[in-house]
Amino acid sequence: MNWREHLQRRGGFLSAGSGGRMVLLGVPLDQTTSFRPGARFAPERIREVSEALEEYSPALDRGLDEISFEDLGDLILPFGDLEESLRRIEEAAADLAGQGRLPLVLGGEHLISLPILRGMIRFYPDLVFLQFDAHADLRDEYLGQTDSHATVVRQIVDLIGGERVYQFGIRSGTREEFAFGRANTRFFPGGVDGLASVLEELAGRPLYLSIDIDVLDPAFAPGTGTPEAGGIGSRELLQALYGLKGLRLVGMDIVEVCPPADPGDITSLLAAKLVREALLLWG
């Protein structure tokens, strides 16, 4: 069965049309969340609160009315069947990449990055993975499971090689994860200050960007499944995103937003703004 037969249409993000290279896709996977569940509700809520945003970005001096993009809705995933869920996500990513489209995926938990990359590397075998995250996600297994939001980056390392995995903002993990990261990936714990030092080596390479919203301090993004104190602020994250302008982005996700734990929609509103700015940067 074609993955498009498993789409559920949602209200479009701001002025989403029916064409353009960039596409929004909700992937409400929420099956391995380990602390506070609820990431499955994020794609719909991010769209809903986007109504509070202007279509114009003063930082970029550009508006959504100047670009074309499409909101495909949410991928329907069979709750309790992780294998089939991952298969559908991979199929969707491969199909979109094969069409030359740029998916901006609304998670969902962070495990979605793995099947997305599995699909995309069929067409971008030299793909580079850039992660903004509080957690290393470099475990071999978590609670007896190899497929988990806590193991996702370790599996991505196995998939594409650690030299093509760039990790920023990391401030939580086991001693073994930190040792593995320092030895095997481009590991920048703490914040995003080191991003400028790698931009030249990223230039021209197909880039997949994954933003786990918990890279932010919980003061800026309380609505997430596993909050971790000591993170960056929203302005720092936006500036890091702007710093990627001109790079060859081929895919992106925003994950781990948890609306049930989000007072005043603080986190969902920030995620919606990140979506708008990404659309205007690469649309």
C-alpha cells in the first residue's frame, strides 16, 4: 500500500498551497517516549498555533506569500506496531527525496529521524546529519529496545558513519555515550557556539537537520518529553538556524514537542516559528 494512502489531512500551516519544493509532513510517532508522552499531538498543535504568527519574518525580510510550499497532512501510524510505523515513514521519505522535494517533518518523537534518513540516503548517499539536542541519543539500547528515541543517533552513526554526524547542544547522557560521541562523531557538547567552525566543511553537502526542541532550556521550551536544564535560549537557536542559510538542506525535522506538558503553548509557538523561518530560508 502506498504511503499516501495513509495520510490524514490537517489544517494547513499558515498559507500553505499545493505546490513547491518544500513540503510539510506530520509524523506523530509516540511509541518509545520514556518520560512524558504526548509528542503525537505536536504536528496538529503546531499547525493550530501557527495562526498566531505573521507570515512575514522581519529577521529574513521575507514572507510566506513569496514562496510555494505544501502541507501534506499527517502520516497515519498504527499505534503499537513500531515496525510498520517505521516502514511507512521510510517509504514517505524515500518517495519525497526521489521527487527532489524537501521534507520538513513535524514529529513526533526523535526516533522518526532514523527511518527518514534510511529513505533519504537512497538518493543522497553522502548525506550529513546535523543534530541540535540536549541528549546524545547514542545508547546501544534503552529499556531492552534497540529502536528508541534514546538510541536513534547511535543507529544513524551505524547507518552513515560518525564522521557525518554533527551533534550540538548535548548536555545529557551516560558516561559511555559521551565517550562514544567524543571518539566517533563530530561532538560539540554544551551549546551551539561551535557551529560556525563547521559551516565551511558542510558547504555543498546534502544536509539533514534535526532539531529536538529540548536543546532549549526548559524555561523557553517546557513542553517536551524529557526536559533538561542548562540549555540554550530561543534567540540562540534562531540565530543558529539563520547561520545555516546557503547550505544545501535536503530534509529537516522538529521533534519532541509535547503539547500536554506545554503551558500557554509556549513550545508549540516556538516550533511554529522555527517552521516559518525554515520555510523562508530554503523555500
